[in-house]
Amino acid sequence: MNRLVVQLPGLSLKNPVMPASGCFGFGREYAKFYDLSVLGAIMIKATTLEARFGNPTPRVAETPSGMLNAIGLQNPGLEKVMEEELPWLAQYDVPIIANVAGSTMEDYVEVAKHISKAPNVHALELNISCPNVKKGGIAFGTVPEVAAELTKLVKEVSEVPVYVKLSPNVTNIVEMAKAIEEAGADGLTMINTLLGMRIDIKTAEPILANRTGGLSGPAIKPIAIRMIYEVSQAVSIPIIGMGGIQSAEDVIEFFYAGASAVAVGTANFVDPFVCPNIIAELPALLDELGFAHISECTGRSWKKGGSTIYCGA
Amino acid sequence: MNRLVVQLPGLSLKNPVMPASGCFGFGREYAKFYDLSVLGAIMIKATTLEARFGNPTPRVAETPSGMLNAIGLQNPGLEKVMEEELPWLAQYDVPIIANVAGSTMEDYVEVAKHISKAPNVHALELNISCPNVKKGGIAFGTVPEVAAELTKLVKEVSEVPVYVKLSPNVTNIVEMAKAIEEAGADGLTMINTLLGMRIDIKTAEPILANRTGGLSGPAIKPIAIRMIYEVSQAVSIPIIGMGGIQSAEDVIEFFYAGASAVAVGTANFVDPFVCPNIIAELPALLDELGFAHISECTGRSWKKGGSTIYCGA
Amino acid sequence: MKEQMTIVRHEQLAKQIYELTLSGSLVQTMNEPGQFVHVKVAEYAPLLRRPLSLCDINKEAGECTMIYRAEGAGTTLLAKKRPGETIDVLGPLGNGFPVEAAKAGQRALLVGGGIGVPPLYELAKQFVNSGVSVTTVLGFQTKEVVFYEQKFLTYGETYVATVDGSYGTKGFVTDVINERALSFDVLYACGPKPMLKALEQQFPQKEVYLSLEERMGCGVGACFACVCHVPNSETAYKKVCSDGPVFKAGEVVL
Amino acid sequence: MKEQMTIVRHEQLAKQIYELTLSGSLVQTMNEPGQFVHVKVAEYAPLLRRPLSLCDINKEAGECTMIYRAEGAGTTLLAKKRPGETIDVLGPLGNGFPVEAAKAGQRALLVGGGIGVPPLYELAKQFVNSGVSVTTVLGFQTKEVVFYEQKFLTYGETYVATVDGSYGTKGFVTDVINERALSFDVLYACGPKPMLKALEQQFPQKEVYLSLEERMGCGVGACFACVCHVPNSETAYKKVCSDGPVFKAGEVVL
Ligand SMILES: Cc1cc2nc3c(=O)[nH]c(=O)nc-3n(C[C@H](O)[C@H](O)[C@H](O)COP(=O)(O)OP(=O)(O)OC[C@H]3O[C@@H](n4cnc5c(N)ncnc54)[C@H](O)[C@@H]3O)c2cc1C
Ligand SMILES: Cc1cc2nc3c(=O)[nH]c(=O)nc-3n(C[C@H](O)[C@H](O)[C@H](O)COP(=O)(O)OP(=O)(O)OC[C@H]3O[C@@H](n4cnc5c(N)ncnc54)[C@H](O)[C@@H]3O)c2cc1C
Ligand SMILES: Cc1cc2nc3c(=O)[nH]c(=O)nc-3n(C[C@H](O)[C@H](O)[C@H](O)COP(=O)(O)O)c2cc1C
Ligand SMILES: Cc1cc2nc3c(=O)[nH]c(=O)nc-3n(C[C@H](O)[C@H](O)[C@H](O)COP(=O)(O)O)c2cc1C
Ligand code: FES
Ligand code: FES
């Protein structure tokens, strides 16, 4: 059964399904529910140079078919991640994608340099788009030149391939993607959350202590699909797609749009078993749709002749 | 009971609730359900110079807590709207906001010049952001200078106040809003739909014949709230807010964010009575929240001391 | 025009095919076969209503019946609802089959494909009540999804075709019509577009009424989601939800 | 840890207050009062689970009971569910009240505020079974929302306070404790933060356990939504969902 195997820069994945960064901690909690080795990979929580407590609470708010979060990149800092979290994760047969964040370019470079040396870190994911960090974060993700420069600097120091995570909060996502590709990124991950807000009807105060937060979950899926559809036709580096995935059908939809692998975020909170369930369901779905290998689905919505093979119902 | 009365440039509204453009046709269909005179105003379907058939079908697709549409500005054209639709609407005691669209600046100017002369048209709404028209449309809504120029040209010819409808598909909504304010707009309406897409799992083809479409409905509400929150603090012209409104509580949330009136779009499809129901429920909700007049709610989430008056629960 | 109707019966008829009977005062406003109701399946999601054709109108009992295939998110959720629960129904909507087009003593041919079969049942009933003879041809994919053959038999000759030949005639409804050389005065059809096109082409000289399907937003004519072209015009249109769903053959471009 | 549990009883106890009893094999894994279950109310929306405390664990019957206030979207929808329907339950989650902290012969003071009352019921039951005496003080806003007074009375002295004085003592739980000069060895409390703070301040020398509430994402410790500060550190934290919801007074910053 290697019809789910996917090869991406730095990543030899037994299947293309992985939990998204920030939605799976460093794996410890979900290890109580199932064997993490079934996962294609794990995108760990954003790591910064120093430990961060993050934002005040409330940090999450529910929205129609989605949620807002403003965690504020809480994490134990590079040192602890290197010494405690990554070695713990090494007991599982699963490649780790380290999500790297910071307030300055130097921060990113420093974290990337060190974390890319960890034996089970097979790739980096540059989180240039977290809308919850006031300093820097958002600008990196919305100005092509800045994103490109950061990509270059990190590429210079990283010992593993570098994926850059795109923010959807931009007018022209293709322009961003191309600038980052040209700067040498090995792949893209998309999308991060959309900037949103909710206000408490009784107090007239924003529900999140941080006021605004990042919108994730099924609500944003059509935006993710559209952006991956556009970007995948404009770049030649692979895309790990995310944004509202809840089912094996959703995974196929992301592949059709142009993704080569996918990450599942918010859905882990709704159902802790969602990743292994999706992985288990994919082969039967491929049968039903008539595909020998999941990679055949990538970009099918726009590749010539993409719609002629399957003739169902 | 004048606690719902709202005064906006050109608009003396008996209440601040109106159907959003494109979600109410020219009123004929909903007139079978209730007396249109109960509405604060009506935003009629986008009008273009010539009649347009619009895009091929399928034109709509459902998404989690939302929908995509790619109608393609189907409408009978300026002449018929002036001769048939607006006179028919004149039987109701309700101000009309005419939604103006086009492919070139000249189109907009031409439509604006004429339609603003109709006696029951009390304001224009420039649809510079409809993502379904391939020529021109999207650029108007994403480049501040272009939007500003169009606003100026239309202001020169319009006999009624001009509201400009903002596209959410931009990196910096505040910059857009300020450029349009400086160009002389009398008000803003926001938000239009977010560009999205869905792909049919069986055929690998986009569900919409137009491939991409505009995302509306409750799913986008947190994005609308965030954008209105940001823009209302940066401009001094009023905002008519929209994006996922379904209930009287949603209306208050939009006011708290910074809106001075609201429009209801997609929710009309879910419940044809949604507008009159919301209007009927608002007074009791104002009582519950302790407001004498709905205008007290505008911008409450960011106005100093905004959270000190009401002490509930 | 909108009511919380109560489920009185809800039964599975065939593979994925369910028969849903609702009671409520809205039934008294339902008259035309071919009209549809717009059903809100759950309070929040799915967001949009689902159009379902009226299959049986029983004014005395104050009940109406719809038949649907549980396939996507909305209908699958609907299939889990049980008697006693209520459903938010908007309708009846649209313009149905013109029953008066067939006169007493004439013969109506009713042709249904798959989940297009249900509206023909109320139509057959009304014809029999008004002295019109009915021949029915029902087409399905396969034996497992055949339903209502017996019910139609009580109103007249009834033939079934399945694409895979697992039940009745192997092939399409048009094969049955041709093989049996079925004769009729007026033809009424509901089903997939290729079937409707085939019928339209085969009987250009006959009076033919076709019920169309299109993805809908509002269901009431306001959103322009469900339009179709009118022959020989670039901008003229009809709305399936409010001008249709039933059109006379030739009236719109299929 | 996750199961479709079946509703066996679902009753309204007071204004907006519902008692929900579920059966399923998950009950056999439920032990600690103060633990919670994470409930998915509907298939699609609302999206997130709702944390509800265990109020009664009946392993023999294979049933557990929760009590909740129907207020927002999720709990209002939950209140419409009827016996026979199933609900997706994840749990038991978190760390509950340390029952063993009170020894046989000692007296435990149980203090509950509003919808914080339910977890104290299973706690009282376990204390009585292990020979610990129980005094309960329950605080509510008003008479209309008082519940379970009789049930607590079967386990020991029980006092009720209402903020508006419409039932029991007028005022807060602390007023009852002070007026009656209630004595105890260990204090266990669940309720609104101001109540917990007041208790923490009033009994600095006592062993006090407090159950906290915080908005949650995952409920299992993975998302960092529900953290609280630990005294004297800028970055140290505890997660309410997985380190709590019960903490010893002083362990976290309220
Ligand atoms: C006038 C009319 C009458 C109909 N009568 C019947 C009937 O009696 N029995 C029956 O089983 N079906 C009928 N249909 C088709 C039925 O509406 C769809 O099968 C149903 O909406 C699909 O919903 P879902 O939740 O299964 O699919 P989903 O995939 O979850 O639906 C997503 C969206 O697409 C729309 N959609 C999907 N398929 C169709 C379709 N074939 N036609 C129109 N919209 C679609 C849905 O309404 C919804 O808005 C009718 C359609 C129309 C237009
Ligand atoms: C550990 C724990 C145990 C709890 N036990 C009980 C109980 O036994 N009985 C009971 O009635 N309530 C209990 N609560 C509070 C209960 O979870 C909320 O009242 C409920 O989630 C509100 O959901 P809603 O659908 O009514 O509100 P909505 O406003 O629709 O909720 C929106 C979002 O905010 C969250 N939220 C809203 N209010 C709260 C709150 N007070 N605490 C945490 N999250 C909230 C919801 O979970 C949801 O994610 C408990 C909370 C926690 C953290
Ligand atoms: C609670 C939460 C925390 C997140 N933290 C991070 C993070 O640390 N780094 C990052 O790149 N993305 C983070 N994200 C974004 C997700 O990785 C993902 O891009 C986004 O949520 C969309 O996917 P989803 O809809 O499946 O959740 C976070 C999302 C959530 C909901
Ligand atoms: C079917 C449909 C058609 C629309 N047509 C128009 C239009 O013609 N002009 C316009 O400015 N906005 C149009 N819109 C956008 C709405 O007016 C509104 O800005 C948007 O849908 C967000 O509000 P909602 O979430 O309440 O629907 C349309 C929206 C829908 C769903
Ligand atoms: S569905 Fe809206 S016009 Fe037909
Ligand atoms: S709710 Fe996710 S860590 Fe506690």
C-alpha cells in the first residue's frame, strides 16, 4: 500500500496527511489517542528563540463553522524544544516539520539555524504570517520583498529544506508566492489564518483579549482552495495545503486544487482522531474515484484533461 | 418608536436594516412575502449600462456556513431598471440605494449619472469589488488610486450621495478606505464577498462554471467585523456594514464594530422573512442591552468608555 | 409560505432513497404537481435550503410527501430525522406541470428518471381524477434504486428501465418508449438533462413539458442563480425556481 | 475516549437549567468528580465542543449525568435533543477534585456558584461513601435558577444563597460561610472567578481546591487556548483543560 506515499523536498512521507502547526502542540497530547507514527509528518507548534507566554485569555472564540485564535505563539523557546520536545518525538517514526517564528529576521535565522540540526526535523516551515504577533509578523507575510529576503536568509543557514507559510491576508497571493519561490524556498504551505474578530454582544468588548485573531476551520476552506488553485499554477515548488480540512474528501479537493500534501488544523480539536481517520479512509476514496495514487490528484482541476478520466454517476 | 431611525448622507432611514445588493433582486420576489415599506432601505441588484446575462450555471455552491456565487452581474440594464424596476419600487415608502457596476470608468459614470436622477434613488453604492467580472472590476477594488479616481468621477455626476463598496480581498483595507474617503465618498459599504472556490470531488472540476466565486454568509462575519472595526476608526464617513448577518444580535455586533447601518445578504435566501424579523426584534434587544437608541452602539467596541455603561449578567 | 412542519412518517424505500411525509397547514396551499418545497435541514449548517419536489399532496390528512436521495451533506442529515421532529419548510414554490394541458379522455405519458420520478406521482393522481389516462415510464440506474413502481401501477400502465438491465428493460426510458411504440397526447417528464434533451428532440411535434433542475440560492427568483437561456437571445432568460421548474419544450435552452 | 453516547433522560430543572443523562461504555472510565466531558452538540455547526462537568457517575447503570445552562448557540441546541438521540462525547478529560485530600472523619466544605454546582454533587457522593462529612453552600443569582438543593441535602447540611435574596440567604456564598461560621478541614469550590478569588483570599491557611473555567479550543492540552499564569513567573503556565480544571489554591494566578 504505497499509493499514499508522497515525496517532497526533505520529506519522504508515508502519507500526505499531517497535523498543522499550533493545532497539535508538540504531539504529546494526541499521543494518548493514537500512535503518532501513523501520521505523514507533524508540524510542531511555532518555536521562537525565547520562551513566550503569549497573549492574555480568552484566546479563542467560536465563529460560524470556524474559530478565531490569538494564542500569541506561546511556546517553551528554542532550547527547550531542542532538548525536550524533539527528542521525545524521536521515539516515533515520523518526520517533523519545525514551524519557525520570530519578531525580527535575526530571530528567524537563529531559530532556523539550530532547529534544522535536530535529527528528526526534516524541513522548516517559516511562519511569516501569524496575525497574532504585533511586532513584525504580519509585515513579513504581506510584503513580497520582505518575505523574499527572509526566505533567503533562512535558506542560507538551514540544513533542511525550507517551506514558507503564506498569509491569506493579501491582495495578491500569487505575487507573494512567486517572490518566495524566486528567493529559493523549497515549498509553500498555505493558508495561515484570516484576520478576524468577534465582539461580545453583552459587553461590547471584543471576545478575544487580543481583540483580533486568526480565523481557521471549515469556514475558510473555499478561500484556501482558491488560493492554492491560483498559486499552484504559478509556481513549480510543491504546496502543502491547509485551511478547514475535516475529511478525506476535503483532502482530495485540496489535491485537485494543486496541493501535494495537506495539513489538518482546527479539526483536531473537533475530533482528536481526525488525522488517522482520514488516512484510513483515503485508499477507499481513491478506489471510488479511480486513482491508483494520490499524487494523480494534484492540480487536476486545472491540468489539461484533468476531468476526463473519471466518469462517475 | 424612533429609536431605530438613522440619518446617513442622503438617507433618512426608519431603521438601519436593508437587504444587500444582489440578494434581493429588485424587490419583486420578496414583496410577495411582506410589505417592503418596513425595510430601512433596499440595495438593488447591480445595474450596468447594458443588459447582462451573466455567467454560465452553476452559479452558486454551498460552503460551510457560507456560499459562493458567480452570478456575473446579470441585470436588465440601465434603461429597463429606470423604466420598469425603479418606478415599480416607488409604490413602497422605502429609499433605494442603487448598486452601480461596470467594466470601464465610463460605464460607471454613465450609469451613475442617470440612475441618480430617479426620484426614489437616494444614494448610490459603487460596486468596485465584484470578483466575478473579469474585465476591470477587481482592479478597481484593490488599487487605492484607481478606486479614488472612480469615486471622484462618479461624485462629479451623481445627484445623490455616493457610497463605495469595499472589497475584502486586499492586504490593507484601511488604506483603500482612506483613499476613497479623500476622493469624496459620502460613505462606505463593506464588505463585499471574499474570492473563493470549490471543486467537485467526483469530476475534479470547479463546481462553479466561472471556477471562482464570491464567498458570503455567516462564515465571513468575523472578517467583516474586523475590517469594519479597523476602517471605522480610520475614517469619519459612515459605514453600512454587511457580511453574514442573520440576526438582531449580529446587527448589534456590526454596530459595535463601527457600522451605522447594516445590510443583510445571503440570509434572505435562508429565510425570506429575515429582514422584517430582525427589525421587529431590535427594540427588545436594545432594551435588554440598555440602549435608548441604536446609534449609541456604533463603534462601541473601540470608543473610550464603551464598555462601562452596560453591566449585565 | 414558511412553516415548521412535523415529520409524520420517514421511511427508506430503496438504496439511499427516502420517503418523507410532513404535516402542517402549508399543505392546504399546495396544488400543482411539479412545484417544490425548499427545506432547511438543520438550524445552522448546512446553510442553504434544499429544493425537493412535491410527490403526494393529501389535503384531507393535511400531509405532503417528498422522496429524496440521501447523497450530500444536507440530505444525509435529513435522512437521520425521525417522526415527531420538525423541519423548516418554505413553499410551495415555482410553477408545476400544467395538468389542464391533457383533457379528459386523452392519454398522458409520464417519463421520470431517477430522483425525477417523485413529482410525476401527484401528477398521475390528478390525471386519473380528471379522467386522463396515464402511461408511466420510469428509468433508474440499477435495481437497487427502483421505487414507486407499484404505486404508479395503480394509476395505469407502468414500465421500468434500468441502465444496467438489472430490472425491467435494459437501457433508457427512450428505449422503452421506442420499443413499445408508446402513444400519447401530452408528455410530461422530469429527470436528468440528457433524458430531457432526448425527449425534446424525439417529439418536436408533440406537446411536451419538462421539469428542470438547477443549483439554487434563494429558490424564489431573487438571486439569479438558476437562470437558463431562452432560444435566440443572448440576454433573455428564465429562472428555473420561479418561472419553472416546469417549462414547455422549446421555451428554454436545455 | 470518544463515543456516541445515548441520551437516556433529559429534563429541565430550573430556568434554562437542564439535566442530561447519557449511557455508554465511556462511563466505566469516569472516576474523578471535577473531570469534564467535551461534547459535540451537532454534526456541523456549532463547530467546537462544549466542556461540561461530570455531575453524577453511575457505573452500575452505565450512566453519567451533566447539568448545564442553555444560553449560547451550542447549549440551546443541546437542550432540544431528546432521549434516544445520541451525542458525540470526548472524555473524561482533565484532573478533578482530589477526593483523598479529605480523610474519613474530616469535614469537607463544598462551595458552588451557579453552573459551577454540578461537579460538587459527585464529589459529595464520593465523600459520603468514604466517610467524610460534607457541608454544602450553593450560590445562585435568583430563585428561578436554584437546583439540586434537595439532592445535596441527602449528603449533609446544605445552605443556599441568592444574590437577590429571593431564596435562602440574601447575598453570596461567602456571606453564608461567614454568618454561619462554617468550619471545615478541606474546601472544594467551583463557580465564577470572583467567588473563587474571594474563597482563596479568605482561607489562605486552609487546604483549598478550586475548579476553573476558561474558553477552550482542544480541551486536551494541545492548543494553548486555556492557559493561566503560575505565580512569580512570566512564562510558566498551567493549562486549565489538562493540568486542571481543578487546582490547589495558590498554584495558579486567578
Ligand atoms: C426544482 C427541484 C426539485 C428537486 N426535487 C428533488 C426531489 O424530489 N428529490 C430529490 O432527491 N432531489 C430533488 N432535487 C435535487 C435536490 O435538490 C438535490 O439532490 C439536493 O439539493 C442535494 O442536496 P445534498 O445535501 O444532498 O447535496 P450537497 O452536495 O450537500 O448540496 C450542496 C448544494 O448544492 C445543491 N445541489 C446539489 N445537487 C443538486 C441538484 N441535483 N439539483 C439542485 N441543487 C443541487 C444543494 O441544494 C446545495 O445547495 C430537486 C432539485 C430541484 C432544483
Ligand atoms: C472545565 C469546564 C467545565 C464546565 N462545566 C459546566 C457545567 O457542568 N455546566 C455548564 O452549564 N457549564 C459548564 N461549563 C461552561 C460551559 O462550557 C459553557 O457554558 C458552554 O461552553 C457555553 O456554550 P454555549 O453554546 O452556551 O455558548 P456559546 O456562546 O455558543 O459558546 C461559544 C464558545 O465559547 C465557549 N464558552 C462560552 N462560555 C464559556 C464558559 N463560561 N466557559 C468556557 N467556555 C465558554 C464555548 O465552549 C464555545 O466554544 C464548563 C466550562 C469548563 C471550562
Ligand atoms: C489554535 C491555533 C494555533 C495556531 N498556531 C500556529 C502556529 O503556531 N504557527 C503557524 O504557522 N500556524 C498556526 N496556526 C494556523 C494553522 O497551522 C493553520 O494554518 C490554520 O489554522 C488553517 O488550518 P485549519 O483551518 O485546518 O485550522 C494555528 C491555528 C490554530 C487554530
Ligand atoms: C447571490 C449574490 C449576488 C450578489 N450580487 C451583488 C451585486 O450585484 N452587487 C454587489 O455589490 N454585491 C453583490 N453581492 C454581495 C452582497 O451584497 C454582500 O456584500 C455579500 O454577500 C456579504 O453579505 P452576506 O454575507 O450577508 O451575503 C452578492 C451576493 C450574493 C450572495
Ligand atoms: S434560485 Fe435564486 S433566482 Fe432562482
Ligand atoms: S483547550 Fe487546548 S490547551 Fe486547553
